[in-house]
Amino acid sequence: MTSASASPPTAQFRVAVSTPASLGLAAVGLLLLVGLVALPSVAERDLIQDLSFVFYMLALAQCWNLLAGYAGLVSVGQQAFVGLGGYLLFALTIFGNLDPLLAIVLAGVVAGLFAIPTGLVVFRFRGAYFAIGSWVVAEVYRLVFAQIKQLGGGTGTSLPPSVSNGVAGIDWVKTLFDVRAPAARDIITYWAALALAAGTLAVVYLLLRSRRGLALAAIRDQEATAESVGINTVRTKLAVYVLVAAMTGMIGALIYLQKARISPDSAFAVLDWTAYVILIVVIGGIGTIEGPVVGVIVFYLLQRYLADYGTWYLILLGAIAIAVMLFAPQGIWGSLQGRFRLALFPTQRRLERADVSGDRT
Amino acid sequence: MTRSGQRNSIDRRSLLKFSAASGAVLATGMRAPAIAQSRAVKLGYVSPVTGPLAAFAEADNFILANFKEATKGGIKLGNATVPVEVVVKDSQSNPNRAAEVAKDLIVQDKIDLMLVASTPETTNPVSTQCEIEEVPCVSTVAPWQPWFIGRQANPGGGPPAWTGFNYTYHFFWGLEDVIAVFTNMWGQLPTNKSVGGLFPNDGDGNAWGDKQVGFPPVLEKLGYKLTDPGRYQNLTDNFSAQINAFKGANCEILTGVVLPPDFTTFWKQALQQGYKPKAASIGKAILFPVAIEALGRDGNNLSSEVWWSPSHPFKSSLTDVSAKDLAGAYESATKKQWTQPIGFVHALFEVAVDVLKRTPQRGDAKATVKAIAETNLDTIVGHVQWNGAGVPPFAAKNVTKTPLVGGQWRLKDGNKYDIVIVDNRTAPIIPTAGKMEPIG
């Protein structure tokens, strides 16, 4: 810092983040978003359901990517917040009589609050110990919820049809698209999933472009150095952890609104809510925003066409993950990025000569 | 240079996205019925083909092949004969996956009737999806309490808070039956009437150990003393606390509803620590010959509930084969010992065909539900009719029961076991082949 300010540049350099392509893409992205919002008017129900799945897995992957790829917090316990969100949805709608959509937002807030003490405990560990610690915490959550008799204990419980078909706006959607209640509910959860996926993408992107994002990048690259230049690493990491927990909690609530049935073993399933998510990020490319997008598409196609092979499907997923880690440790997008130097969501700061292009965007 | 690289990437990204979407669209298009008149009747079937519950679905391929053979000419609906198609999905023993595949079957495959079998972990998510999707569903192979009470919004709320279901129906037995069977078997032996209860914190364990609907109230009434050390977590590797509690209370009788690997662990540890009850009647864990063989010679005279066996005096409404012949055909086709789910999975398809035959308005969920409710069929597992017989009023609409008896595993030559029916007071129509013997 001091050395940079000691020799001030002669004002023809500037720091740029956007690339021309990324700006063009922002417009395309906005169009895509509008198209996706309007999609239920033309699409069949199964496409809507599949896209909901893609969106909530993408949102989960984006969250985990922020945690592991940027903050260096390799958590294998994110199912703690998925399950917490799911259970909060059930508690808030069944006992609190709240609207499910409102309950999703509240579940996020409460999950964030739970993440503060949880984070303070697990941050006492580092590296592999942190990973194990986060898993242990998720198991503790599972065991605790298995004791709550009102929510079915270890048996689990189902959302009554009056709740799942009582989502706000369901009548409006029913008349708008002329569909039955279950289809209308799907459309609303689809919009909620789309909002969460787009929302997490936006939050992650904006966060990484902000000052805090710079701090995160520094922590990722070398924690000790980051601390030495004045970054409060614990507070930064805790902030990210809490933010991710809140987003994960909202996604969990949405997932279990759609599933309509919850039990401790399913809500806190490490395979479904963390292992698959890690797989998505690893295949796509960890530490990039585009990676999870690519990863979730690959994962969706694999699941869609191969999941019926049961055990062989799981073996194949494992083999793909190992192959990617061995031969393309940066994932699909990471490899492409390395070769073509491209970025759809640029977060890297580049030093450019201001007088070359002349434009000041 | 950078520019062209970026364009390249956009192409790839949108290509992937597009192929995902178009793949999905294509798949729907291909599955959509061309002409409603000639389309097959579609049955969806979910069972745990892989994972820890896979033993329950071991006979599925055999049953499905039988079913295909029996219905290859189609079935009569009114005046028309239409083909039947079964779409089978694997729950992977995972409740999340079960809900997902149920949704797929309903939305993508557009099934007319859902069938689901084996343990609350499979039947409950699938039935829940069917209920909110308004698709008729018949389920089996899960005691009715975990199926019915476990799907209530407030499982602890009691009958006034519990509501019936409009689209989901279940046939199997209930806890009251297994309690009666177990206590009848224990009654054959002279014991101190001290019972140790091994109940996990899962769908079955919570129901069996429940202070209102489970074992405790009935045992108390019959003069048994129950030692219940509390719910344990599944896949525990140390049962010392439970074993000590049972030893301390001198429990000459052991009961519980345990996962197979857990029971193997428990029984080995109990024998090592010198705990050997006179009678051990365990649900779920020792249903399958493989599970009992895993205990080596220590499995002799362990007892279990028997919901179906080759000696059940019933025959199939679909193929007319007797229980004995069905089990025999399975054994010669697969070279494996028969298991209890064979009869029930077969019966599930019997009920399905019977219901479809009485629903000329194919695809009409309300008409199908009405046909299910009016079922009056003698199947290979006994009579199936949702008439509320022996079921409390709150569940009478959705639950019907099939007979249950008690059996004991007897070691025969080598390491093989046979289950011998030793008590039939709950269903005298099913013959016994022996008397209860103490372990030891």
C-alpha cells in the first residue's frame, strides 16, 4: 500500500473489473431472467419442476462456493442450515400459521441467527478440522431435531395439504394460467426458486466486487498475509458464514415446501445437501461464479438420465468427481477460463491504461 | 482474442442450457400420449431397490415379470382392452429421493395410479406427494400407525387433530396386531414377564414405543413390566447402556423394532456381555433369512412377526397361484430363499389391476379413488377391503388390515434357517407348524 502511494501513477492507469463482454452479457442475462419468469405461461409442468430443482441446487452450490471457494471455509455441514430452514418452515406454517412464502424469508433470518454461535464454535478449527467440525455440528442439529416431538421426532412429519396449497397468490396463479392447485403451487415455488438462484448469484457477485470481496480474495490466497495487511479475517469469515447460512436456510425452507414431508434423516442428509453440492462446484469450477452454473447443468443432465441406475449412478458421480479433480482441478469452467481468459461474471481487478481505449466506463 | 474467447464460452454455456431445456421438452413430448383412447394405463411403482432397505425390494423384478406376463394381453376396461404399463422408480432408501421420484412419476410419466411399498421411509414421502398432487395411491409394507400418524401435521396431537386422507390408501397390519402376536408367543413360555424394549428414534421405533398407541399401555394391561431405556439413534455401535438396563431389570423377554445391522451389533454384544433372554421377538431386523444367517448359529429361536409365508392359505386373484407356489416359483427362478415382501408386492399389483378394472373412466382420479374405497378382493395376502374392520374410526377410511401371525427361526442343516409359524391365535386360518421354544 505504502509503496503504491509512494510512486503515484501519472493518472493514465485505472482499475477495471467489467469487461465489454460482461456488460453485454448483463443485458442478455436480464432478458433471460424475464424469459424465465414468463416461462410458466408456455412450459409444461415437468420442465417447471426440473428447473426449480436446477435453481435451488444452483443456489446451494453458489452458497457453498462462496464459503469454500472464496472464504476458504470448506464446510461439509451445510445440510445443517438446509435442514434448519426446512424445519423452520414446518414450525412456522403449522404452529405459527404463517404464509409459507413469508416463512421462507423468516427461516433465512433465523438460520442466520443460529449461524452466529455455530460459527463461533466451528471457527476454532482450521482446514480439515473445520470440515469435520462443521459436519459434527450438522449431526448435532439432526439429533436435536430428532428429539422434538411436536415436529414428529425421528419419524418426521408432513405438511398438510391446506398449508402447501395455501401459498399466497395461488388463486391468482390458478386463474392466470388456468391450472389446478398443485400446478399453481409448482409455479409459485418455481418463481421462488428462480428468485433465490438469481438472488444468491447477485449477492455473491456484488459481494465479490465490493471491498469485502477483495478482503475475501486476500484471505483465500493467503490468510496470514491478509491479516498482516489489516483485514479482520475472523469477522470477514463469520460475516460470510452467517450470510451463507441465511441464504441456505431460505433454500432449505423452499426445498421442503416442495417436498411437503420432512424427517431428520432427509433434512440433514449430507449426501443430498452437501455432497452433491460439492460435486456441482468441483465439476463446474471452484472459486468462480460461473463454475456452479456449469456444474449444476452437468449434474442435472446426469441425474435426469442416469439416476435410475441406482448404485451405478452414484459410482459414476464419484468417478467423474475424481476424474475432474485429477485432470482438471479447476473444474470445467476453470479450465476454459485458464485457456481462453474469459469471465462472464468478472471479479478480478485489472490494471488498464486509461488512454488506450479512451472510454471511461 | 479475449472477445472471441468470451463468445466461445457463451456459446458453450447457452448450448448446455439449451440442451438441458430441449432434452426435457423432448422427453415430455415423447412421453405424451398420442391418442388418449389407445394409451396404456400407467402404474407408477416406487420401492427401495438400492440402499439399506434393498432387501425389501429383492423380489421386485420377479414380481414385475410375473405381472407383465399376467397382463400382457392388456386388461379389460369397460368394453375396451388396454395395455398396462408399469414405471418403476428406485427410492435408493432415501426419503428425499422417494419424494422426488414420486413427483417425476406424477408430472412426467403422468401415471394413473401410484403403488408404493416398504417401510415408512418409502411409503410416507410418496403418499404425501400423491395427497397434495391429488393422485390416487395404494401403499403397503409399513405398519399403519407410522404411515397414518407419521403423516399428520401434528403426530403428537391425538385423534381429534388427526385427519384422514382423500387420495392415499394403505393395507398392512398395525402395532396392535404385532403386540398381540408377540405377547401370545411369550405367553407360551414360562417367564418372569419382564420385557426389555429396544426402540430407535425413527418412524417405526417411535410408534412402537409410543405411550398411547405402542407397546407400553398394552404390556401394562397384560401384566408385563417394560424396561425402556429410551430412543437410540440408528446405526449405533455400542448398546452397552441398553444391555445393562435389561440385565439390571432381569428382562427374560426382549422386543423391539430394529434395523438389521443394529440388531446384529446388539445381539453379539448382548451375548458377549452375558445377556441372553428366554424370548427375543424383534420386528423388522430379522424378517430376512440373510439377516438371521449373519448371526451364525446365534440366531436360533429368535422370533419375529410373520405377515406372509408359503403356508398362508391364500391365492392370487391375478394369476391364481397359491402362496406356496408363488414362493416356490421365486426360489426356483432366483435360487434364493423366499422372503415376506414377495406376497405383499404381488398383492399390491393385484389390488391395482382390480381397481383399474372397476374404473372405466381412466385417468379420472376421483373415480379411481372411489374404486379403491370399494375394493373387495381376496389376494395372496388375505382379504383387502377398506371397511374399517379392526381399525380405529379416525383411520378407518384409509387403512385396512391383513392377518399377522408369529414365527420362530429354526436352524437347519449348516447355516440355513427356516421360519416356523408358532402362534396363530391372531389369525387361526393360518396353520402353525410348531410351538414356541425358549432361546438357549
